[in-house]
Amino acid sequence: METKNPSKVASTNSGAERKPSRRDDGDSAPYYDRVVLIVLDGVGAGELPDAKSYGDEGSDTLGNLAQSFEKQSGRKLKLPNLEAWGIGNLTPILGVPPRRAGMGEGAFGKAAELSRGKDTTSGHWEMAGVVVTTPFKTFPDGFPAEIVDRWVRKNNLPGVLANRTASGTTIIDELGLEHIRTGKPILYTSADSVWQIAAHEEFFGLERLYEISKSARKICDELQIGRVIARPFIGNPEKGVPFKRTYHRKDLSQPPTEPTYLDYLVEQGVHTLGIGKISNIYAGCGISDNIDTAGNTDGIRVLLEQLEITKKGLIFCNLVDFDMLYGHRRDVDGFGKAMEEFDQAVPEIKKRLTPRDLVLITADHGNDPTFRGTDHTREYIPVLAYSPAQKANGPIDLGIRQGFADIGATMVDALVGKNSANLAGRSFLGDIK
């Protein structure tokens, strides 16, 4: 879907008289024309009760981030717009105090993950109504040699480098030059169920990387591995240019094991637009169109643009930098500033809304930048909601939601009205009118 030279459509907050309503004939009709679902990838809201079994006891992405950000920068985190929606009520956040009802707007809550795991795939699937009860397989000691050899032969590769658990940035610094000299792609994994392939865009070739990643996806289907990620990078330290990963990354996911709320929306004639890696996460299932983005700043730009263009349906946006650039790299300063960047975009989002719009802000897992290691953390996710049509004084307390799927159920309730999808989740739409 092209986004170049888009036609500009003026913001229409003048439609305030168009209040969301139900039909009076006993059947249900949608409350809203449009739902804007924004995933702040990796922005957790405190450890889950079972965090200890994942080695994540003490993790708290938002809370620990704010403490460390103040120590490093000498100032407190500033999130005034998200504060008004109650983000400071989810977990203690230095500089972002909780709000009492009537002292803000919108609604706040947090959701516990029912799925086994703490990765992108299980988090996104669950918010779309599919709970992952059997965890995807992980390979902490690397992938079986016979499987890797089969993949190497299939793709006429000279071999692979690494085949172990590693940080994506560290591994290219360590093996990037050897990769260039030998032509062997860098194969690695993490605590998540993922087969990651790093290769140099120029010396190996971007299309070649995509080709061998597609081949790996077929093998990973057999192994029950959640994602294959093509991780391109550029640079040459021998010429004074450090290696750097690019935004040409591509995720190849296992298709959801059953139809999701996204599929249901499409069946009901609702247009679903993904922004960022959404289509890749769901293997294209239930996504009408998708716009790829180059990180948070670009994702916010596209989101604001589409709020002026796409007037009906679901706009589903993933902002990946919290996770990819800052969480995994344990970059507190970058994470904090990225949160502030998004907070500053909230007024621009609101300008483009009418009373027929509902905004939902959430996450897919935690990625505490202060925590040991470089992996995701098992945490609650935030659930923030806002609509200009809300009558009750906010922020409204939605409580602790027992499952990410409450987000998908609410989304369907808002856009379709009658939910007969028979998937997990309980809508909280009635709590925020």
C-alpha cells in the first residue's frame, strides 16, 4: 500500500454531535467507525505473578526505566499526555504520578498474559484472541546440526557462523567481518522461539537473505519455531564504518493456529490496516493492507498520515524501537526518550479523532532495559483507552484484565457490535462509554 504523496484530509473534530450508539431494534450495531490499536513493543507494566518461573522476578519495564532514566539523565521522565490517561496508575513511575478519577481522561488497566512464553508472536496472537497453550520451541544450545546442514545444502551456502544464543548487535560486531570474508550467514537465536539470520546487505545481498529466510521458515514450521527473522546490516569496520542493523528486517511468522479476531473483522467486511511489522507477525492472516515502517518516528508519521486518510476500520500499528533498539540493547536513555517521543505524539493523534474513534494503547510483552540479559521480560502489559465520545470523567480504572484477548474482544465490540467469533477475551467497551 503506497503512502507517498497522500491526499490530505482535514481533521474533523466538528463531528462532535455524532455520538456512538446502539440500534434500538434489539440487535447490536458498532459503536465506532474506527479503532486505532497501537502496540508499544516491549513496554511492560510490572512483573506477572509467574515471572519467577521465567527468571524475570523484579522486572518492571516502565517502573525500572523511570528510576534509571532519572539517575542517568538527571531529570525525571515526562509523559504528561499518557499520564492523563492513567499510565502512572499501572505501576510506580518516577515523574509520572497516578491520576484520580475526574483528574484525567480515557481509561487505564493492565493485562496478564495467559499464553506460555513472553515473545512477540504469543503476545500479538493472544491480543487477537488466540491463547498459546503449548509454548513454541526454543533452542538455547543452538539448532540441531542435521537441521542446519539440511538448510545449508538446500540454499547452496558455504556454511553458517555462530548457531548459538546471542545478542543481535554483539554477534554482528563479533562475526561481521568473518561473514564478509566467508559468505557464511550468521545464524543465532535467543530465549524466544526464533531463528535469526544476520547478513550484510551489500556483501551478501538483501534479496538473497530474504530467500534463505523463506527456506528456513519451512524448516521452522516442522520444528514449531515461532519466527524467522532476516536481520540485514551494513558497514565495514575495516574502513572505519561500524556495523549497523537496518530497518530492512523481515519477520516470517508461523501462521496463527486458528482464525483470530483480525480474520473475523475481515469476514465481517471491516478493513484492517497494519503499520509496521503487523502483517509479518500474523503471516498476513486477517490483514487487508500493511505499510512497512523504519522505526518509531516513521511509524508515528505513517500513523498520523493514515488517521487523515483511513476513515473506517482498524488501524493496527506496532512501534518496534522500544524493543528492537532500546530494550534488547538495555539502552535506558534511548528507551526513555522514545517514550517521551510517543507521548508528544498523543495530542497530534487526538486532533485527528472524531467521536466515532476509539484508541487502544498496549504492548505485547515486557523488555525491561534495566534487567539482566538482553531478552524479553514476563510482565503485565498496559491497556490504555481513549475516545472523544467518552462521557464519564476519566481516567476510568479497567482493573487487571485476565488475558491480552480482552483487547481484541473490545476491538470487535467497537467495530462490529455483535461478537460471534468464539475466541478468548472479554470486552471492556461498556466500561469506557
